[in-house]
Amino acid sequence: MAVIIPAKDEQDRIAATVKAACQLPGVDLVVVVDDGSSDATAEVAGGAGAKVIRHGRNRGKGAAMESGAEAVRLLDDEVPRHLLFLDADLADTAGHAAPLIEPVRGGEADMTIAVFSSTVKLGGHGFVVRLSRDGIQRATGWTATQPLNGQRCLTRAAFEAALPLAAGFGVETALTIDLVRKGFRVTEVEVPLAHRATGTDWRAQVHRARQFRDVARALAVRDPVTTRLARLRRSSR
């Protein structure tokens, strides 16, 4: 099992997240992808025991996930590792992610998605969550409890089937739709993980606007009606 942690400007919490992830059962590799940080995220992560990949500029979460997975692939032996994606700001609570691993290691699921039992709000206002949840339900018939949750464990085969990943913050929504549509087994698991509390200042509002934009873009190319119309246009040429 390999843990992949996309990170940007998380020097204050990344060490605790990495150390907790290293203690998870079956984990023998932790990779932090520093996605264009302007602080000491990379140095702190390396000092805590992670292998560190650095992007020279911010390329977005989807790109960071792909870079991390490729680094793991290069280090794999004959049997590819499963992939556990964790957010950088989980800190010590990352040590409670084991229930996400168990169904994948046991062959009961191809991807698990965390449902936080904590009362701390997840990133994203209700309108972004509703956009993602409704889009997933419309595209697949499946309703996700926390569709934007980035804490996910996947088999290597499931991850490869979802490539290329959607850009930016649309990655979780697209990942769910693509795997459910392709017949992979997706299940939700309640875990006592917690993010840093979401702010309400202008930076937080800009972040949510970007989330909305990226989720909307991911859904636009996966919406059944939009996709059907595009196919009809192509066939009529």
C-alpha cells in the first residue's frame, strides 16, 4: 500500500500527516507531491519520512495525484501497490484512515471513499457539494454522501481506468463517475478524519469558486444529455 498526499503550502500540518500515514497497516511508502508550494512543505515532508515529488508551479490536484501515482509505479515490484490518497491537512487524524484500506486489500471494493464522522465541515459550500452529488447521481444513478471527499483508496487497476484524471478540484467528482460507469465497485466508509476548519474570508470564497468551476467542467463532459448531443453532432457530420 502506498499513500499519496497532494500538498500546497502545508508546512504546518504536513509532518503530522506524513508520520500518521506511515503508521497505517500495510503502508510501506508515503509520497508527498508538493504542487508548487511557496513555503517549506517539501522539506518538512521529506524530514518526516516521505518521498517528495515537486511541481515547479501549481498544476492542480488532479495533476498532483497523477504525479504521485506515477512515482509509486516506478517503485513498484511485480505486484503493484494499492493507492491511498490523503489530503495534506489531516494531521494526526490521518492515522485513522485504516478502514479505507481494508475493503480494497480484502478484494471487496475497487475504490473506497471516506465519509467523515467528524463535525468539522468539509471544504466546499453546500452549493458545490450539491452540484457534485446531483451530477454523480444523474450520470450514474448512485448517490454519494460526501462526493468531494479526497480521502480515497483504489486498486492500481481502478486508478489506471480513470486516467486521465479531471483537472483541479473536479477530480473527485469525475473519478467517481468514471469508475461507477465502468463497473468498478465503489463504496463509502465512515472514518474519524478531520480537515482544518474551513474559513469564510475572501481566500476561502475564491477557493470555493474554483471548486465550483472545476466540478462544473468535469460534469459538463460527463453529463448524459450533453454527451449524447455531442455524439449526435459528430455522427451527422
